[in-house]
Amino acid sequence: MLLGSAISGGLIEHVVQPGEFLGLIGARYGVSWRLLAQANQIQASDRLSPGWMVAVDSRHIVPPPLVDGILINLPQRMLFYFVGGALRAAYPVALGRPSWRTPTEAFNVVNLQQDKTWYVPRSIQEEMRREGKPVLTEVPPGPQNPLGRHWIGLSLPAIGIHGTIAPSSVYSFRSHGCIRLHPDDVADLFAQVRIGTTGEIIYYPLLLAQLPDGRVFAEIHPDIYRRGVQAEAAFARLISERGLTYAVDPVKLAAAIRARDGIARDVTMGSTQ
């Protein structure tokens, strides 16, 4: 598991726009729609009216930073971009489904393209054939291209960071291994990175952070790729090693582990949050 010292995101009130629904709002901020529904006492079937206020808790623990570059933590479904050891941006992402996993490796950015034609890999063509869909070999730029408008090619075989024509699919495990961002987020990242920008993809479902003010946060995600993570033992070991036994409320930590809701939760002893 990872020990961080910073939190991204925050507690906000989102104003519902025409056509928005819980899944789309959650994908934009990196929060599950179920958690949004629970926090706002909204039923999944409720139609959101424009102007409604939806409370969103989008706090995530920032992993130990790279000096420069892109860090993607798969279970978090978050991409963190660092410059000079400082967090420059944090974005929710969609990643490879359990049957088509995004690899955990270091990488470099090898190309940057706008309005890229999607040359459909043979493996995905075979999937189309098995599912009885029209088999495509390439998709030109435009509103039907699943890559969106921005492509950040990586040194990993057949893996890139790109946009999407389905924004509600972000913050999920639905891709064929690529890293998918909201169109606005990938445009922002595209403008900042360069050929040669380095990065790493990691797999840590469990995160703990001690902030400069002494507060301690825990963030727990499901072990989506089934790597055999034991949350209770891992937290107990790290808390003991870091001398945080008297700083962490065991009841709050146990509740966070049970919930596994993917949001950074304050587990500080004596905290009222």
C-alpha cells in the first residue's frame, strides 16, 4: 500500500446542467454514482432537474509524487501529473476491464496527435466479430471515433491516453487497456506533456495519508484485478511502522475498509468529520 501526504479534489456543490445524470457527474469528478446517490438521498431512477445542487466529495489521496511526469494508479482510476515534484493536475480515468487489463509499467510519451484515425487492433476486431457487431478496421476522425480528439501515445504496446465520445464511461474499468479521459481533461493534459515525458502505471488499492496538519486519511478501493490485497493487515502494518497508532481511529478505519468507496476518508482520532 502507499503512504501519501496530500489530497486532491475537495467538497463541492455541483449545479446540475441540462441533460446531466448521476453517472455523468460522478465520472467528471471521480466519484461513483452510487455514492452520489447515497450522499444526496437521490434514487438512481430520479431525473435530475437543471439547477439542482448535488454535493460531491471528490477527495483522493495523492500517491508519493514523481519528480516530473504522469502517475496512474489503476484501482484509484486517477491520473496524477507532476512538475518539479508538485502536483499539477489530477484527472479521473477509465481503464482496462478485468478481462483486458491495463499493464503496470513505466512508460514514455512517444507521440502526440489530434484527430487521430483509430486503426482497430485485430484483437478488438475479433471481439466485434464474436459479439455480432460490424467489424471495423479503422475509424476516421469525427464524432464516431472512440479516441476523441486527443491521443497521447505511450511506449507501451497498443496503449495510449486519449479522450472519449462517451464521457460517462470515465472513472470505470471499460477500456481495452487504454487510459481514457474526459475530453476537457485530455485536452488540458495534451497541452502540458511533451514527447519524452515519463510516467508510470501502478496498482495500489489501499492508500493512507498523513497531512501536514496531522490529519490522517484512508482511501480504499476494490481489488479490481484480484491481486489478493488484504486491507486490514496492510493498514495495521503501515500504521505501526509509521508510528500512527494513536493518530488513527480504528473504528473510522474499519468503516472505511468496509465501505471501499474509493474516497479519501478522515480517520483521525478525535476528528468530527
